[in-house]
Amino acid sequence: MSELKPFKLTAVCKDYIWGGTRLITEYNQKTASDKAAESWELSCHPDGPSVVDGGACGGLTLPEYINKAGIKALGSDCAKFPYFPVLIKLIDAKNSLSIQVHPDNAYAKTHGGGFGKTEMWYIIDCKPEAFLYYGFKHKISKGEFKERIENGTLLEVLNKAYVHKGDVFFIDSGTLHAIGEGILLAEIQQNSNITYRIYDYGRLGKDGKPRELHIANAVDVTRLAPPERQSSPQGPAETFPGYSRTLLASCEYFTVYDMKINEAEMNAGENSFNSIICINGKGSLHGAGAEAIEFEKGGSVFVPASFGPYTISGNCEIIFTYV
Ligand SMILES: [Zn+2]
């Protein structure tokens, strides 16, 4: 079937107020705006679906492509989800993001619909002394949480984590967090866009008014304790002829590797599609019966499930994800 061949995806960029320009100048993203806070590299979300670039299905959005190609393109391990399970973004935080939290599936369902959000961050680059907020330093009561939101002292009890290139953070739903200024990262997350904003540093939005806060929802869903999983530096790499790889995270929604490749034999079996996001260098992808695909830093390639064996060659670092 002609649809089951690899293709590139064009990302949708978001120009949120805290974003910078690096995704445009260094990561080859195209946008009409003069800044790009996020590029949605693998997205079926209605707020910004990625678009198929070239080939028989060029111009279709990723959800349109999946409608056409069928569940076979996603793979049997995706069949249990009522929706496309994963969303992958690059994020350039020139300024800090708001202090926020995401609900779990159960809460999202009963409060406006949609899905919860567990997410993972892989720090691609950061300025010296960059930090983010990740859960609390110690347990606090709901009363204290509300009081500190009201009197503006919440930051005092948050767990401040200094970050380095290659660090990995796993943010279970319900974990309070904020990406700090000067951090460029890849976010691999559940396919959801529900954010409860708690504190926005007194900033004004594009319309000149403070951005909306969602305190009541946040108080409902926030786990008032240190994060359950600590951040981890990028673990020991497994080395193979032609490439090395490091497992970044694995959960029911996604399994993610960082791979440094000169040449690697890959395989998209019937259980899941493969997602390739290039974060350094460039490479090309070759597979039987399909045209070669060239990609560079910031590029996103979707390999349908059941495509079979393929080769990536070049000099590149990729985020490799499957379900
Ligand atoms: Zn978040």
C-alpha cells in the first residue's frame, strides 16, 4: 500500500510570549511569526497537527493521513488508545514558562474533556545556571499551597533543579513544574493540551492583560510533595557498530531513545510507527521501495508501522520514539 512509506512532517510553530528565535534560526522551522516558542514535530492534536511534507500524501495533516492509511500505519500497540497517544515538541524557552500543572486522564475527562498529560523533557541545550521547577522541596498542606498562591510566595517551596545538556525529567501528571529561561528541550508527552496555570510572574499576555490562571483546578490536581521520580542525567549509552543509543524514558504512552548515528539498521514492525526527530547534524533514511528521505536539524520523519527494515546514515543525533 502506497501510504505505508516514510515521510517528513512539517511542524506547526507556536509563538507563545516566552519563546525565542532559535527554533527558526538553528532548527530550521518555518513560521510567519518572528519567534517560535514551540514546534509541534509529531502532532495529531487539533490545536496544531503536523503536516505531511511531500510524497503521495503530501499536504495532508497527520490525522488526515492516519484516517486514510488506517490503524495499520500506527501499529497494533496503538490500537488500545482511543486517540493518537503521543505529542512531540521542541521548546525554546527564552523566558520562563508559567508555573503549571496538568491533570491525569480521570480528572481531564470529568472537567471539560480531553486527556491528561504525563510528559518527559530531554534537555537539548541550556545556558549556564539554567534551572527549572519540578515538584516541591517537601510536602506541604493544601492550605499552605493556597495561601502561598495568594500571597505570591509559592516559589519558596518549589524544588529548583539546575539543568545540564542531556538531563531527563519525567513529569507525571499532577507534578507542578515550570521550564526556566535559557532552556531548549524536547518534550515527549501524552497527546493533550490541558494546562492549569498557577503563577505567571505577573506578566501580561499578547493582549496586554495578565494571562488566565486556573487556581481551583490546579489545587485539585497538584501532588503537594517532592517529585516521585528524580531527574536523571543521560544514562550510559549502549554502543553498537555505527551508532549508540540511550534509553530516555519508557511508559505506557511512549518509549524514547536518544541516538547518535553514523549508520544504523532500524525496523518499523507491525506493533508501532517510528518517529525520528533530528536534533543535531543531518542524515538520510533509506528503505526498500521508498524514496530516500534527507533530514536535518529540527526535521521530523514518520515511519509507518509495518514498513519493515530501513537504514539511517549520516552524522546525526535523533530522538527516536515509538509506542
Ligand atoms: Zn507542562
